[in-house]
Amino acid sequence: MSAAIEISHLHKKFGQHTALHDLDLRVSPGTIFGLIGPNGAGKSTTLRVLLDIIRPTSGVTRVLGEDPRQGGAALRRRIGYMPGELRLEGRVTGRRLLSFYEEVSGPVAPGAAERLAERLGLDLNRPVRTLSKGNKQKLGLVQAFMHAPELLILDEPTSGLDPLVQREFLQMVREARDAGQTVLLSSHVLSEIQQTADEVAVLADGRVVADGAVSALRLASIRRVQAVIQTTDAAATRTLFEGVPGLTSVEVTDDGGLLRVRGTVEGSIDPFVKALARCEVHDLTIEEPDLAESVLRLYGADTAPAPTRRSLRD
């Protein structure tokens, strides 16, 4: 089966700055592919090359079997695009703006835009200029999805959305895949990719440093943990947590008669939870660090000038 997206030896330079270094990617049809990395990693540049918004310095790109530089408007109508920096202004209503986009993108099934807007909680009768950042983001999502394109290219699509809308968006992405559409989803939010993607590529400094099944990335996740516990033997408690497998950067401090335990868990969180079970827990917080810490730390991309690409395939 031919790839929905194929990138080979892609380079992009802006003056003396190299944004993409010998990039290779392949996205299979009917899958959700996650492209993750911190700001400045090259995610948006890659997507803009695929859409022929900017031209590569060298390398080969094919989107839905065509060269983006030659596919023109006919190819772009087969794609739904959500830019990372969405700028929507004007006195027209959201409904009128979507009508304009329909003329550009091609036929939209009757009621499709309205159904999407209802799912996202968007009022299409309000002027675009009066919409909040989150509602403008919703409008951008509706225009990307409404014509049921073969390929969805979504750049940081949940920026500005509240958690309930984010959850509905992720369901829309899964439904698109189930309908046979291909989704390329760029994000710096690790959990977003873990919940939806089939395959993933990790970008750092314009290079792919890891790629493969998203399940392998999930197993390698890193979390910050913090617990407030009550104990009668502070010294023994410190020894207990300092010996927990996978728990690093351990700090145990007094907190008004209680102990506050902080640290970073790499891999399975089960040993840390079992250690907590031996204590009286007053509070517990588990959070993901930002992507630069949780992913790039795993592959050494934060220190290596030219990190070696690693496979996440099981």
C-alpha cells in the first residue's frame, strides 16, 4: 500500500539556520501519526513543506501520492489543515466564514459544519472578531474537518481548548481514522499523542530521534510525583523512598508535622504506588513533565549535537 505521506532526506534552511536535517518519515493510510517535540523542533516547518506553504531546500516529499509543489489546488482540496498559528479576524460570522472555506475546499455534506460546531460548543452566528482564542480554535477545527478530507494535517490543534473540548476533539480524530482518513497530528503534549496516535515520531532540533509504535513511548514515560504523608519514623521513610526502583531526584522534606516526598518516576509507577501504600497518604499529585524533559531526556537529544535515530517499534 502506498504511503499517505512520504518524506525522504528532507532539508530546510532559513539563511544560515538549518530547520530540518535529513528528515525521513512515512505515514500509512488510515492511521493517526503523531509528530511530537518541543517548540522549535521543526514540527510546523515539516507540515508547511507538506502543504507547499514553504519549499524545501532539498529532499523528496509526496502527499497522497503527489509532489506538493505540483499538486496545486486539487491536492489541497483533499487535505484538511489546521495551522499552529491560527489568525481569524473580520466582521463576518463563523457561519459565513465557513461558507467561504467551503468554496475553497470543496463540497461539504449538508449540516456537517453545524454538527461539528455543536460537538465543539461553537456558536456560528457570532462575528469572528468577537470570538475568544479557544472559539477561534474551534472554528479552525470545523473548517479542517467539515469536508471529510482524505488527509488531516493538524498543527497543535488543542491549543486554547478546555479539557472537555479537547476530549471531544480527540474523539473526532479517532472517528476520522475509523472512516479511513489519515491524520498527521503535531503536538508538544505527550498525553495527547498517547491517547490517539498509532505511530509516532519524536523531533529534536530538526531531526527524528525516535519513531515507531506509540505504545513503546507510553512505556517509557516519565512523571513528576509529589506526596504528603504522615509517619512516625521520618528516617525510615526517607530510606524507603530512596530505594524505590525508577524513582529519582528524591526529595523528602518536613511539612508541618508531615513529610512531603518529591521525585521523578521513570517507567512503571507501580513501585512508587506500592511504597505509598505502606504510609498514610494525605495528598498525592502525579503529573507529566513538559515534552523536552519526558521524551528528549529518554533519547539523549537534549545533549547530543546529532542524536542517533532510535526505533520505538515493539
